[in-house]
Amino acid sequence: MNTTRLLFGAFGTGALRYRKLLADAGFHCRQVSRHFITYNKNNSGGAVATAFSAHNKDLLLNGIFMLKDYTLDDVIDRGYGVLRSLLERRALTIPGHFVNGAYVGVIHEKNVLHIFSDFMALMPLYYVMYDGTLLFSTSLRLSSRLMKFSWDHSVINEFVHLGMNLSSKTIISGISCLPPASVLTCQNGEINVRTYASFPECGDLRYQQEDIVDEIHAEFNRAIERIHSARLKYSLSLTGGMDSRMIFLAWPDKSALMTETAGSDTSDYLKARELVSNYGNARLHELENKHEEKYTDGIIKYYELCDNPTKLATHYNYYHLKWKQDRGADIHLTGVGGELLDGESLYLSRKYSYVLREGFLPYAYHPLSQQMKPHLINSVLYAGYKKEIADMLDPGMVGRRIDFAQDIAARLNDFLGHPTYAETYVERFRTYVLANAAFYPLSFIGIGDFHVFPFNDSVLVRKISKYHPRTRELRRLSFKILRNYRFAQDIPVDTTHLKVFHPYHMQKAFRMLRMVLNIGFHKKVPVIQYGNPPSFRRPKYFDRKMADYREYVRSSILGCSFYDTNRVRNYIEKVEALSKTTFFTMHKEAVNIGLLLRLALAEQKFR
């Protein structure tokens, strides 16, 4: 529990000096092959990496990984044999043989080093060329301690403008983060980064859904087979919604699957309980109210352990995570947020006009131009809502005016492919963002062996992306796949009372009605709810019972030197006056307060 487990490498003229610095700082060194070393703080814990050497090549893997040509049991049973077969290939082709997972890999061949990331960059890998030596690590904090330290003002500005750090740079000047599906090559002191895999280049194939539902369903089942092993213990966040329900129904051994949900007596809880009791013969664990009284303490502990607060997309309670770990799961499965790949777009905005438009207007596709991409990125990230935060930066922190979205669009251009339509581009970008939002890199913050693993098999992701650019079309496809499980059709598909076998036009119309009512009545809508309606939950910051948490947030933000103190204090006072306004306004301001907090905690972490 007190172990900080790190992957570290130093490649170049000063490699031995940096390894000695780590040893002097109290990190226990473990030689995993001729050239690679991992470090464990406090000299405890097991190995974090798997390494193999053959034919003058070294291969080091860190994290969870699955391969196209082998089952997960093959990897568990014949790890070295699997690695040996990989090393027979060209170094630059090896990353393409990994189908999914959260991992970094390092290949050493003669005087050349190749480092590659997983498809969605779920496992961060930080690197910097310093004093002629390439330093790379899964820990940003460790990397920053081995070089001259300064803040990167452009990244601070990017974070407050967009609410995320997607530029492949970090808050520490000079240290970069390996982008998704990338290979870094270092030779003779020169660094080159290229994309080894991407979303489909063309895509946008306008097939009828009836023609592809069997193909996508079969690929979904193969993705389940790739991640499943009878040797490992799995848990699943099960809300009874579209994505988690599909994973549950396709899972080969439901009775051994630990399921968890949130919200006692809510519609989601009732659906999940019915699924589990009728079709899984497993116990449903309720997570929502575990250690509620320790929420503030849990947030503080979580960020004390967290390596990079600007990398994570949300708050999380340490005690919730510890509760999951104590159940003994090896891998935790979580959907990315709905409908095979993506979140339901109706939840992105709670404005009446948007909901009505989604409910009634026909599908529309608009040709994509290079100039549209930054606008679409700003729209997905709701950059317009962040303007107040950007204005609260201390004048000394404000850098030159940069179009951050344009920079991100250029960096992700190869990864997102070159789709024909704007709607396709939006779905691909949101899929990448949501995949990272669903992933909590626990193995990097010292909690232990537990991994949270979004279900985003890269083969499945790219297969669906080839056909469907629109969220609502993905939702319709999910309905068609769920209808194949005829024994589970009596359970409503979401918090309306409609069941899977009802026509889709009814699902769409009732969902639109539910969203409009939710806007006005704060989810107290018993007319169309199945089971007891959810209680209206204020964001934690607005919950008057959470005074200790609110004070922790206030003091952290006001103590951050990045901000203009007077402006940030005025903003907090204005936000706290919103306690009787709409849910949507509360949610927006709570998100912005959370962004201010994470940046303040990042300063605390590194100063």
C-alpha cells in the first residue's frame, strides 16, 4: 500500500549518473534485463514490468496488454514465448500486434531505442532529453526531480482554456507525454515520434444497420474473449445502461463476475439488480455510499498519491478505490460511457433546444474541412464555459495567445485519421477523450496492483468507426445487438419504462421527453421513471453537508500562486450564491471549480 512503483529508463551519455541519483533518493533498483531498470520506492512490492532479451533485442512491457495472435491465458502461461515471437519481427512493427490494454513498451536494438504507448495512451509515459540523456518514466514527479525545474505556462493556459491537457506536453517545462498510439525512436541523441496506428483513414461507410449488426456483434464477442481469462478476477461497474449491460450479457462466466453499482433504489440500481439476479446468479455490490463521511479525507489521500492531477479528468474518492481493491479484483471493467464507443450526446447539454433537435430532426452529415477541426474540439470540450477560469490566471502566468484547439487538432491529425464528415471527427475525438476520462491509473499512484480498464478494444473501436460516425446511430446499433439477448428484453433499457423490444422511434421520443422534464424538475420525474425516481443529488461542492470538503477546495484554490487571488475569490463567492439555480448551471460551475482545484493541487504536488 505504501509502495510507489515506477518504470524508469535513462538512455544516453548520463544514464549511470541518473540511476545513481535515484538510488541515492531511496528508490530500490530492480534490473529486469541487460538495459532496463525499474524502481520501487521503500524497497517493497513486486515487479512492475515484464522483460525479455533475444537476438540482440530487449523488450520491456509495463501494464496490462493483450495481443492479437494470442489469448490472455497464452500471455499468462507463456509470457517469454509470446515475447520471443514478438522479437522476431521488426522493432517498428511490434506495437501493431497489441490489440488493447494500458501499457508502455520499450524495445532496445543495438544503439536505437523505441518506446511505444497503448492505442488510447491510457498509461502515461513521460520523457525528456536532458544533458544528452533520454529520461523516460511512468512518473512525472520522478522525472521532474531529475532535471532543472520550471513551469510550462503554455500548458497551464491550455488546461484552464480547455479543461484538459491534450497537447502531449506537461505542466513541467521540457517534459513531454507520449501521445496515443505512438512510437518514440531515439538514435544518436535525436528523438522522433510517429503514429503507429489510427482510426480508419476513410470510414463513413453508409451501410444499413441490418447489414452490419451481426458483424459488429461478432467483433464485440471476440473483444470479450480477448480480455477474458478464467485465471483472473474481474469486476464490472454495472448501471444497467447500454454499454455495461452489453459487457455483462456477453461475459462468459457471469457468476464469477463481481458487479457493482451506485444509488440505492434508483432506476439504474433496480435494473442492474434485476440483470444480476436473473441472468448472472451473482451478488450486486452497492458502491454509492461507501465511506461517504470520509469523502474529504478520501479526495485528499487520492491526490496525495496521484502523480499528475492535470492528467485525470475527474475527482475520485480514495476510499471508493480502496474498497474495490480490497475485493481482490485483478481487472476492473468499465464502459467508456455508452453505446459501444461513446457517451450519449443528449447528456452533453441539458438545453431544451438541443434536446428537442436531437429528438426530432433527421440525421445530418457535413463535409469536414481542416479549418473546422479546432472549432469542433472547442465544442466537444465546452471551451466556452472555461473563459471565466482563464480570466482568473495571474497576469504573470498568461502566455502569448495560442489557439490550443488548433494545436491539438494538428497533433492528433494522424491518430484520428482523415474522415469525410465533421460528425465522424467529433465522435472519434470524443471517444479518445472519454476513454481517458474513464481510466484511473491506480498503478501509478501507489494503491497497488488494481487496474481500472476501460473496455475499448482497439480492433472493435476501429471496426465501429468505419461504419458509424453518429452517436444516435451507435445507440440504434446497440439496441439491435441487445435484442439478440431475448431472455433479457423485459428489463427497461434506461431510466424510462421502455423495454428493448419497443421500436426505436419510441425510445428516442421518450428519451427526449425525459430529458426535457429532467431539465425542469431536477430528475424528480416519477411519470416516466421505472422504479423509484433518483433523488436530486447536488454536486458535492454545493452540498451544505459537505462543509469540510468545500473549505478544502476553497483553501486549495485560494492558496494557488497561478491565480489572481481577488478574481478567484470573487468567482467562488459568485458560484456559492448559485445554490438555488438549475442543475445545469450548478453542474457547469462545479466542473469549473474542479478544474481550478486540480491545477492548484498540481502546483502543490511539484512546488
